Amino acid sequence: MSQLKIYRASAGSGKTFTLTKEYLFLLFANPNSYLNTLAVTFTNKATGEMKSRILEKLFEISTNKTDDYVADLMAAFKLNEGEVRKKAQVLLSYLLHDFSNFSVSTIDSFFQRIIRSFAREAGLESGFKIELNTSGILQKAVDHLLMKIDLPEHAHLKDWLVRFAQQKLSQGKSWNLSNDLNSLGTEIFNELFQLESRDIFNSIGNKTHLQDYLNQILVIVKDFEAKMQNIGQQGSSVISKSGLPYDAFTGKSRTPLKYFEKLKELRDFEPTATLLKIIDEPEKWGRKENSLAINQQIADIYPSLNNLIKKALDLLEREFEIYNTAKVIAQNYFALGIIADIAREVQAICRDENIFLIADSSHFLHKIIDQNDTPFIYEKMGTRFQNFMIDEFQDTSKLQWLNFKPLIENSLATDQTSLIVGDVKQSIYRWRNSDWNLLANAVEHDFAQYGSQTLSLDKNWRSLSNIVAFNNTLFVSGAHAIQNDFNALFADHIQDQAFIAEFGNKISQAYADVHQHTPSNLAANQGHIRARFYAPDKALTYDERMLSDMVQHIEKLVAQGYRYSDFCVLVRKKDEGETVANALLSGTYSESGNGIPVISNESLFLSGSSAVNFMMAQIKYLHNPNNLILKAEMVLNHQLLHAPEHTMPIEVGKLFDLDTEKGFAQQAYEWINQLLTQRQKPLLELVEMLAYNLPPDIKEKQGIYIQAFINCTNQFIKDYFPDLSAFIEWWDDKGKTEAVAVPDNQEAIKIMTIHKSKGLEFKVVLIPYCNWKLDTEINNNIIWCRPNKTPFNQIPLLPVTYTSRLQNTQFKEDYFKERLYQYVDSLNLLYVATTRSCEVLLTYGDGPSKTYKKQLKSVSDLMYLTIDKQVYNKQPGFIDLAKYWDKENGLLCYGEIPKPGRNNNKSEMVSEVLKPFTNKLLDDVQIAIKTDSDDYFTTDGKQSKINYGKVMHEAFEYIRTAKDIDSALTKMLFEGKLSENEKQILNTQIASLISKPETKAWFDPANRVKSENAILTKSGTYRPDRVVFLDKEVHVIDYKFGDKQEPKYEKQVAQYVRQVKDMGHSKVKGYIWYVTLNKIVPVSTGFVQGSLF
């Protein structure tokens, strides 16, 4: 029986080298083992790299280009060198000729294979789609919910949504119902929620049961508050009747006896430390400056007030925890009531559209694997894996592990090989459900019956010795410091010995293997570290000082021989990256004034391009040409596009005086009028036309941005309804922050988030915002807690907001667990960031907070404490930081800047950061509908349906009555949009469609008709397909030619109906005519968000 092999691989320790070695050993032991071996990674990129590395090493061994692994293979398999190299050639041939069975895959890909094998059992129809984009499905589910609220059968839902919104307002929070529900809906993909989902839905699916539960919670809250308020009123009354002012008591205007006022107003129930000191101490109640008479009055009322305080404290002791628990549950209670509705809508959408969400895969597989034995699963898959190799195991989630565990258990039970590789210190994806506890503890516990072999890779092959020593020093001391800080936090709140045993040393244990050695062949004392801490300054902001220093450091390193491509700036948030990118590109902080080239797939946003902003300003203006502000914004963007940087090209006042024909206004007047002639163009054609009209030098400089904008427009059209209003809404909400993807092989500084940098390495690493909070309580994160006492445990799992208030609730252990995980998240981010550096590490952060010696607030505090209060470890591989610490200036500087070596090929680097913009379609080809396709008018294939819909839509625009059919189609024939044969087919189809009883009135010559006419309002322009004025009512009709009903269309038509009513028509009805479905759907006007109130 085999043991599970566990590799603990710190940063830069040769993990990929070790994985490749293990795979080669399997192949040399059995050439066919690749057929039964599954290597699992977590990204497609890592999958490709692992496959390439295995093939590359086999090739290099077989062609005498490397000695890697050769000696080990000779010793393990009793082969001579020639035999090893010959066998490597054979094995390489096996893999290349049977590449499809060379199983290195992402965990999601492997799970998808199992899902497809069990499609029938899951109730999935053939051809189902695996959907990665949960946010899109979630948004659609929220839209569906909001559209249902006016229907009688959903009165309960409307009531809960109203109360949810009102609760947000009462808490002083801004709210947007759609955004709030989207944010709330992400919780249904939380693994803890998914594991308990059946019991949760049984508890919260019934709104009546939920209301009963809430009533019990509110009784607890109101009862406690009434008792405390009564005590406050009694105490305030005693003081008032005595005639004594508060100034007469100890503390004068800040006397602790104002506690009674706080109780009376329900402001704060907890006593101050000063109040606790005077209980049962009558001599401490008065003031020495008081007259004897006043102090006697105080002595007279002391007994009753003292007893009231003790009564309040007794009540706090007995009921405060229960009260606080009820209070925090009530805070998110209406959200809880809505989660079930969101989850049901998501399920309904997936069922109707034959979609399977990748986010549900682990939960789905858990139900399958939990109910079947391993051989049956393999039988369904058609593959039997015997050996498992799981990389980046610290990023595995609990559900993923529950799915893998029986497969690995089966492997070990049959005496096969399985191994996992990971590093707790690099677990930074907890927001994706990753659980580093699995690697830290669970794996060895789960396989105790088989035993496990734990191996630590403790040599750092990536970084120079000084970088390694600095990280050793920082994280050995830092982990100890942050553990002490955490233990001090929970000491006054938790006495449970099991909790203390589990968490009192958990951070230190996670970092127990952090100390690394450098290979003996590397020179000592190499590498440069600089850590800067900025004290508060009234004259300059943090950004101004940090960016100025950072640019100087970059320029100095470049002068010493480093290339821009050697640098990487690591940030935690994308907006930080955007700030750095703008500063570097602008040249603001450079002595020469020249910008520094930058590439980033996360920090270069579409909105950073003046060309894209100008294009978008034109689109907004075309959507609402009567809006003077949009007109002025468009002209300003036009001028900014041509003006020198950092200059205002026109007085703002002139932007609102554009309708004359004088000077600047004349030029603007002419191109604006020309622009207005393009209003009827389809969205993509409009965007491409606007791009084509940009000045050549702008297309040259900003080509990547422009092309990315066109690509995003194209994607929008595929995903959403392609009208200007929806496109503008998408831009303001998401589009402007879409990142521009640029090639990596450019001579420019990289900017990326720490999360994206994991697994990478760079000669020079800069961390400009090395000051993130250790604890993110301010973000109002939701954590899911299991109540274990009545009456709270009627629901098995409850969402509560993560705040310090939880310390005084029945969820205090959940709070401190989350606090510890937040600390580890922050420490791990710092570890990943600092270990990316090979030669030079530069960090910038805030000076220490006032409390840093007692309570750490940020990673800046942690680093500062570690440097300033270090207890020097004299063992090899550590630094005496005190020798290099300039406390007065907040600067640590250690090691010489190494002379950069050249490992990259300069000829492969691209000198231009932005490529010229070219688009052959714009230059040579006009967009036209293809009319010679055999399936042009069939309903087979998505594109055919779109073509059919466009043609029919245009035909209906020209048809007022049945007599107009032939002339409308003839016009389209002459324009090249139809063939003669297609014209005849459509003539028959349309004549049949408009002669039906349901539609006949809409094409009756006796009725007045408006087709595609604009309705101009303050909020924008609306353009219904057809408005028919009958004798006593008006009908608004929108045509749809797809094969599916969409609730979003009802919302659109409801808007049209309201606009027509606003024009003075009292009786207006809306209809969606699904022409292909032969169905007409009446539309209610109650679909807007505002109808909640």
C-alpha cells in the first residue's frame, strides 16, 4: 500500500522541476503510465507549461542537451547513461504520438469531463453549454426578479425587496437595488452555502416561516432595548430631580454618568472604563471643587444610581450577547429572504437555456461522487486514472478536495502513486473558495491510515542571497508578530481551550517552513533591498512622494544597465495600477519629462485613451443630441484629442455656444452636423466608422486601445441587445474599466496585480502600495455562521456582516476565525509579492500607525515593527536589519545593486508599446448582408436568424399597410439587400403575417401609424418599432425575430408605453410580437425599479 507524497514548496524552490522529475520517474517505471496518470494544475497557462516542460526535458535528455535528472534516473532504474537517453527518446515518441492521452489538465477541465459523463443523471440535455460567466447569468436572474415584482403571485417578493431597500436606507447606506441583489447573489456560489443549500432552502424558501423567525428575533431586540432604555430613563430622572448639573459629577461635562443618557437614547449600552471604576466607590462620584452641600446631594442619590448601573451591567452580562446576536442576524435578514429567490431564478435560467455553470461543478460532482464508488465513475468516464499529481494544492477548495479524495484513496489502496504539491504561504485565492487548511492539516489527517511522506523544498533557486535572507528575516519575525497580535485580540473574548489549541499557533505553523537556503554555487551577499516608509506630510500626498521616489529609482536602475522589461510593479488593486501607469506614462515625475513605457493587462483601461473617450462621447451625443452637456462633453473630448498634454484647449464657456457659425464654433458646427447623419447606423458599423474618422497620428499612437474598443463592442453585441442606450449603460457600468490586453514581449515596465504575478519572477520588483490593511472589516464582507442555540438555530446557516461587533455575539468564534484568515490572506499577499524578485526589491509604504506596537493595522505596520524591533536571529540566512535601518528617515537599505546580466534576447523585444491601428474592413469593405446563402431565410444557425431578423425588421419599417409590401421589398431589392427569389418568399410571408386577426388592425389604412419614430425625452431618445393610433387607444409594438422570449424586451416596451402616455395618451397598450414564434405578448407597465415605492 502506497503513501501519499506531499511536497511543501516555498517560493522559487524548484516546484516545476520536482513535478517533472516525478512524472519522468513514472514514465521510466512504466512507459504506458501516462495513460493512467492525471496531472492537475489550476490554470490553462500552467497546464501548457507543465506539458511543455515534460516534453522539453525528454527531448533534451534524448539529444544530450542536458544532464538534468540523468543521474537520478540512472540510480533509480539501474541504467547507464546511454540507456537513459535512449529510453527518453522512446518515451518522447510515445507522448507525441498519443498526445490526446497525455493528461495534464486544469481541475475545471477534469471536472467537466466527469460532468459530461453524468449529463443524463444531472438532467442535462445533449449539447448543454458549460458557462464560465456567472455574473452574466446572475444579472439576468436579478432582471427577471425585478420584472416579476408587480405580479400578484409575487407579492411576498415585492414586500421583501421593499424592506431590503428600506433597511439599506435606514443604515445610512447608498443603494442600487440591481447592484445590491447582484452582490448578494454571489453568495449562492459560496461553498459553505452550497454544502448546506438543501437545508437552507428548506428553511428560507417559505416567506411565512421566515417572517415568524424574524418576529422572534425582533422580540429579543425590542425587549432588551426596552429594559436598558427604562434604566436610562430612571437614572436620568433621578439626576434631573436632584437639580444637579452633570458638571457637578466627576469628569464634569464628560462625566461617566452620562451613561444614563446613552441608555435612554439607545446610543450605546457598554459602560466606559471610567464608569466601571466608580461603581461602589461613592467618594469618587463628586468633585473636590464642589461645596459640601453639592457633594452631599450627590451622596444622597448615589445609592439609587449605583444600583441602576449595576442593574444595567447585570442585564448586559445575562442578555447582551443574545441581543447582539439577534441584532446582527436582523441586519442581513431581508437579504437572506431574497437569496433563495435569486438561486431559483439562476436554476430556472440554466434549465431553460440548457446551461451548466462551472461555479456549480464542484457541488454537483460532490453529490455524484458521494453516492457512487470510484470504479463506477471511471466506467462512466471511459478512463481509469491510477496516479494523481495535484499542483498548487493550497488553492484547492474544500469541495474540490472532497471530490478528489476518493479517487486518490482508490489510487493508494491499489498501491499506485499520488502526490500533491503546494505552499500554504502562497494561498491568496480564498475569495475563490480556496482553503489552505487542507494542505496545512486536513490531507495528513484524511490519509492517516495510509500514511504520508512530507518533503520540504527549502532551497531558493530564483532569488539572490540578500533577497532570500531579507524574506527569511521578515517572515519568520512577521509571522510571530502577527500571531501574537491575533492572540491578544481574542484573549478577552474566548476561553475555549479547543479554539485556543487550534488557532493560538496557526499562523506560526503556516510559516514554520518559511526559512530558505540558497544553493551553494550562488555567491553570497548579492541583491539589493530598499524599504521606504512615509510619515504623514501636510505639504505632499503619499502618492506624490512615493511616485517621485519610484521614478527616480527606476531611472537610476536603467542608468546602471537594467532594461524596462526587467521591472515589474506589483499592486493589490487595479486602480493602484492605473495610478502608477498614468504617472509613468505621463513623465510627470521624471527629471527629463519623458514618459516611461508601460504594459499591463490589468491597469491600462479603455477609459485611459483619449481616442476611445472621444468615440464614446460621440455615441452618447448621437443617442441624445438635444442634451447640451453631452454635446459640450463631445466637443471637449474632440479638442483634448488634438491638444498638447496637460493643457485646456478651449474655454469651458465656449462649449455651450456651438450653434453659431463663427470661428471655432463654425468648425464644430460642421462636423457635428455631419456626425448627425450617421445616427441610423448599426452599433458596430457606427463604432468602426468613428474609429476610421480618427486622425492618423491618433490611430498610430492609440491603436491598441481603439482595436480593443471595437472588440469589446463586438462582444457586447453578441452578449446583449445591441442598441445605443444599453451600450452606454454597459460602458458607464463596466466598459470603461475593461483592461486593454497588450503583448508581453515589449520593452516596457510591467504592471500587474499580486494575484496575477503568482508563479512569475522578475529581476526588479517594486511594490508601491505596500500598505494594505491586515483586516478588511471596513468592506462589510458577509460570513456564513452556524447558530447553535435557540431560537437562532431554526435556520442552519446565516449570513452576518463581518464587523468587530461579532466579538460580543454567539458568532464570536466565527469572527475570530475570519480575522485570522484575513491576517493570513494579507501576510500571504506580502509573501507572494516580495518573493517575485530575483535581484532588486523596492517597497513603499506608510509610516507606522499610533497603535502599531500594541495592535497591527497594516502590512506597513508589520514590516516597520519587524525592522524596528527585530530580535536578530544569528543563524545563517538572516539579516541584522538594525545595521541598515535609518529610523529617522524611515528607510531600510541593504545590499549593493547587482550588475544586471542579460538573459533575454534583445532582438525579440518589441520597441513600440502601442501598435498602429489598421482595419481592412474600414478601409476597403462596407458591411453588407450576404444574400446568396442557401440558408439565408432558414432558422438553422444563429447567424441566419440574425440576418432574417434584420431584413424583416427593415421591411416592416417601410410597410404601413398591405399595399406597401411590394414597394418596400422592391426598394430593398434595388439596394442589394435581397435577391429576386428572396423578395418573393418574403412577400408571401409578410402578407400572411399582417392579415391575421391579431395583427390586422396594426396595418389597417384607417389607422395612423408611426414606424421607427423617435420619442424625445429629458432622459433620452426612445424609438419603438411601431406605434398605431386606434380610435380609443394607442398600441405600441416591438418586433422580435428570435426563437426565445426574453424578459428584458418587456422592460424595454414598458418604457415605450410610459413615454407615449407622457405625451398625453391615456390608454396605451404595449405588445411584443415574436414573429418567428407566431406569438404576441401583452406587456405590463410595472417593470421599472422605481415601481417598488
